[in-house]
Amino acid sequence: MYAFYIIAFLAVVILLSSFVTVRQGTIAVVTIFGKYRRILQPGLNFKIPLIEVIHSRVSIQNRSVELEFQAVTQDQANVYFKAMLLYSVANHDEETIKNVAFKFINDQNLMQALIRTIEGTIRSFVATKKQSEVLGLRKDIVEHVKDQIDAVLDSWGYHLQDLQLNDITFDEVILTSMSRVVASNNLKAAAENEGQALLITKTKAAEADGNAIKISANAEREAAQLRGQGIALFREEVAKGMTQAALEMKVADLDTSVILFTMWTEAIKHFAENGNGNVIFLDGSSDGMKRTMEQMMSINMFEGREKK
């Protein structure tokens, strides 16, 4: 009776052990007597009790790891990298899962090989560049690494999803010298900009002065022209008035020298009213007036002879 219960208990245990649950995001690798047999997909699976053994469970989710390493440039400058590596199993094919399960003894050996491969690839690339070029080659470094190790990772059953170079630094001495170079370049650019600004300012000021001189000269020329036209019109009107007055004097049978005398007295009156304190010396005696009248009359007689 007890033997029956023992056999029944063992049968139940063996039956229950034949059911295997594979967690989502993983694939189980089954072996028989140490040899690969098949893979089990996520969910509830059945295996042969006591014969089939789950060798390992392969995660098909993305995995990440942080890297810190050093490289040397062509001009012997030390460069320090901090990077984040994102990788995953290439696909769910059976051959790929077999590579992932049996290429390395454990995940520690996989990580060591993966990290050293990436570090070596970056070091070989940086060794061909100068330290002044490294900071601008972040994207080129990532693309170079992907091109170099994609085939290697594929043979291991993995695929490199992304590589981010989060930090690239140099020795303190190099950083100080780079800061000085940047500062000197900024000072040089500032000096050039200030020189250009000063040149533009002086050029614009000179152009403004030239335009002002041109405008002033044009205005002066127009004013002189207008003054000349005014004087000409004044003289024309005076001539017309004198001609009209002379005709009227002839009609009245009067001497035209009276006109000259009137003009003389009007001129003296104008000098007195508009002299503004200036001293004008005129001979106001009778002899002076007589002499002036004789001179004016002689001019008039001379002009009359010229006309004849």
C-alpha cells in the first residue's frame, strides 16, 4: 500500500516537472545529455521529464552597459571616453539563439569580449587623429565602431543597437591650453569685429560729411544764383524806372540831371538809415555836391555821345 502512494507521488512530481514556464522576453534552450535539443518560446511549454534539461535562458530584451576607457591620439594626447552601449540578441532564429547560448561560458565573458572589442576599435580610430580633431568626430567614431564590429557581433548572435559617447575629455594641461586657444581666437574675432565696426562707422561718417558738404555747396550755389537773379532784376527795374523818369522829364521839358540828384540824396538817406553804426565818410558840402553833380552829368553826356 505504501509503495503505491510512493509511486503515485513520484508520478505526480514527474508530471508536474514536465511543464515549464518561460518568462516573456526570454527564450529557453533545452539540451539532452548536454547536447542541444530545441528552444522553448515564452509561455507554458512541455518537456520530456528527466531527459530534457533547460541549459540556459536567453534574454531577447535590450541590454545596456557603461564603458570608461582611455585612448591616445596621433599627437600623443590622452583622451578619456565615457560611453553607453546598447545591444540585444540579433533575432529569434534558432541558430542565433544557439550562438548566444553556447558561444560564451557566461555573460561575464561576453561582456568582457564585447567591451574590449569596442575599446580596441575606438582606440585604433583615435590613434589616427589629432587631439584637436577628436571632439568634432563623435559621430564618425560611432559610425566607425558600428561598421567594424557588426560582423563580429553577428557571429556571436548579437546586434549593436546604439553607442553613445557621453563624455570626451583630455588631460588638465591640454584642457587649459585648449581654453587659451579658444580665448585667443575669441579675442581675435572680437578685435576684427571691432575694427570692421570702426571702419564702417568712419566710412559712414565720411560719407555723411561729404553728403553734407555737397548739399551745402548746392544750396550755396542756388542761393548765389538767386541773389544774382535778384540783383539783375533789381537793376532791370531800376533801368526801367530811370528810363520812364527820363521820358517824363523830357516831356515836362526838365533837365534829366534832377534824376541823378534825387538818386544821390536817396543813397545818402539809405546809408544813414541802414548803416548800423558803421562810419561812412561823404562830402556833404555845397562844393562837394556840385562836384558830384558835375561828374554825374559828365557821365551822362559821355554816354549820350557814345550812343550817337
